[in-house]
Amino acid sequence: MTPPVYNVLFICTGNSARSIMAEAILNQQGAGRFRAFSAGSHPAGAVNPLAIELLERNRFKTADLRSKNWSEFAAADAPHMDFVLTVCDKAAGEVCPVWPGQPMSAHWGVEDPAAVRGSNEVIQRAFNDCFIVMNRRIALFTVLPIDKLDKLALKQELAGIGQVKA
């Protein structure tokens, strides 16, 4: 029997950095077990070049990444989502989109590196920190025994992963 492939949607506000990085990381680390997508409630319209540069420097594929509206995944012909993970940072005052339907969901808030202002070093550090946190969370997610956990236990595991800093 072929194991299931889980569809995962990472959503945030702008879909230019955090959710884009998460999409690329999960598609590579979870190859064969997960298919990742990303979207935003108010997409920036372009992927942040610093996110692309960071992903490429770490050997992640970036060719198919694009900033898109989450309504694309609410359409009738969109793939069914098994997981919807919000990565917006409530502490920064952002409004996180709410996903309708029945997918398992959790909040994995991360500060938006695209919103950080300061020197190039400060901005690069923000992107690196975001990447490290998302990479760690996704590594933990990919080893969850999803098929062996009941819904409540899985929800608790997802919430716990959202608290991991690095």
C-alpha cells in the first residue's frame, strides 16, 4: 500500500518570505510524503529576493515559487489541504488569515523578515533567523507519525512545533 501524500498550505499575510520559505523547505525535505503550497491573504505580488537568495544558497529549489492569494486554494478545483499552517506573527500586529473547512491547522508564528528595517546585516539576520526556525519546525513536522496519532494528539504536536524557536 502506498503511503498517503499530505498537502500542506502555509499561509501568512504577504506570501513573500516566511510562507514561501516554508513551501520550499517542506517540498524538499518532505519529498514523497508532503506537497507544500503557500499563499497570503494580501499577497505582495512578488517573492522577496532575499528569501530566494537564502533558499538558493541553501540549495532549495526556487523556480516555481510565486506570491499568490490564498483564494487560489479555496477554489473548487484546488487541491484538498490536509494541513493549513499560519506563519504570520501575531506579536507584530498582523492579522492571520483563517482557513475554512476541515484541514488540521496550527499557528506557527514567525516574525516577518520582509518587514524588518535597518542595516543589511540586521535584515539578513532576520531572514536567516526565519529560515532556521522554519527549517527546524518542518524537520520536526516531517518525522511526526501522522498516521499513528489521533486528531487531538496531532493537534497538540502541531501546536508544540509552533513554539519551537530553533
